[in-house]
Amino acid sequence: MASGSTKAILAAMFANFGIAIAKFVAYIFTSSSSMLAESIHSVADTSNQALLLLGSKRAKQVATPEHPFGFGRERYFWSFVVALVLFSLGGLFAIYEGWHKLGDTEHGVSNVQWAIMVLVLGIFLEGYSFRTAVVESRPLKGEASWWQFIRHSRAPELPVVLLEDFGALTGLVLALVGVSVAAITGDSRWDAYGTISIGVLLVVIAAVLVFEMKSLLIGESANRRMLARITEAFEGTEGIEAILDLRTQHVGPDQLLIGAEVKMSSSLDTDGVAEVIDRAEARIRESVPIATMIYIEPELSPE
């Protein structure tokens, strides 16, 4: 995992850990369901960052006979688990808590100043974490939109942290609005509405992550830019006349599997074919460094 991803994950983890403690303290003093939902949300986010780091560590294991292509997809799997945790521990719990609060209007929000103070502090800390994720993602994003980056990135950590931090910031604002309106109107249902809104937001974000991680787990091809480089490398290799079939698949964010069938000149003998294949592989690896596994099947052109 790139150092930028690690930096963003650590910033998010420490921010969420500190915010979780502050939110729990505020919940004890305020009895606000929004604060409880946000507390559980921060605990879930802290756990999620730890899972991302675990996935990064496990992905570095050496390939074995049972896993000959290595463990690169560990990063995809643990990112998928993160989405499930966010859905269940964050989203569903918040919706349940908000629904429960709607039926309990006798216990309103007290000591509102605690909630507002903690939520404002949380917005600043989450803002720092979100800014770190944006700064580290921008070089990888290039000219693509943020949605395109999240949809098409083959490295899962930064999109996950970006969505989590965006959800956390939005959730804090929703909680702040819910608590404030409940205190002003004396109607605790506004606190419940804020809690349910937080839950719905987290469920939507988790659903997006589940969809994206599922696609990566099944296996996605190289992006268009890499495919163009690979094609150019083949076509620029002397002795190769045409590409008959080209297939690629990410077996990890930094590991690309390439399989190709190419037409070669009929004048080549066995040694010549081997040399052409070696040159093609060297050109591909020079153009696409993450191409760790390349399989080329030659077909000789007829006389």
C-alpha cells in the first residue's frame, strides 16, 4: 500500500478514536440519540481503519502453492468487510436508535452545550482527516472527477477513507442540526430525525462500497490508460504482427495479470519466438511496472 494511503488511514483512525471518546462522554451528559449514533459511527470508523491496515499487511504475504498469485486481494476483502461493518454497526444501529427514540419523547436532550461542543470539535477533526485523504488522493485522481476516482480506482483504501470521512462530516452536521433544533423547540423527535438521517446516509455509503469492493473481488481489468500502454508495447515489439487476444486482471491493487495471444512473423524459429516474447515482456513491464505476471501465446503467421 502506498505511503499516501497509509497516511490517510492513520489520520482517519486517530481522529475517529479521539472523536469516539468525546462523543460517548457527550452522550452520557446529554442522552442524545444522535450523539449515541455518532459515537457508534466513530467506533465503527476506527475499527474500519484498523481493518484496512490489517488488509495491507496480509496482502504482503509471499505467494504459496495454494495461492500462486499471492495475497493482493486481501486488501479488497478487508475493504469489503469495512463496508459491512459500516452498514451494520453504523447505519442499521443509527436507524434503530432513531426509530426507538421517536417512541420515547419523555426523555429529551439535556446539557445541549456538551453535544454542540463535541460536535463542533468533531467537525474540525474530521475535516482534517478528510483534507488529508483529499490531498493524498489528488495525484492518483488526475483529471477524473471524484466520483470517477471512487468508481474506477483499483486501490481500495483511499476511496474507502474518502467516503467514510465524507459520511462522518455529513453525519456530524446532521447530528448538530438535530440536537440544536430539538433543544430550541423542546421536541426530542428532531434528535431522532437526525439519528435516522445519519443511519440512512451510512447505509447508502456502505452500499456504494459493497458494490465497488464486490467488483474488485471478482476481478477487474486494467484501466484504459494501462491497456493502451500494453497494446502499444506489443505493437512496438519487432516480430509481433498483431494482437489476436488480450486479457488483463488485477490480482491486487499493485499486481496485474496479463494474458495475450499474438501473431508473429513466420520467419521466426523457436529461438526467435522466445526472444520476441522476452522483448515484449520487457517493454510491457517498463511501461506498466505493476504487470507482475505476463503470459504470451504465440501464433505464427502463415507463409
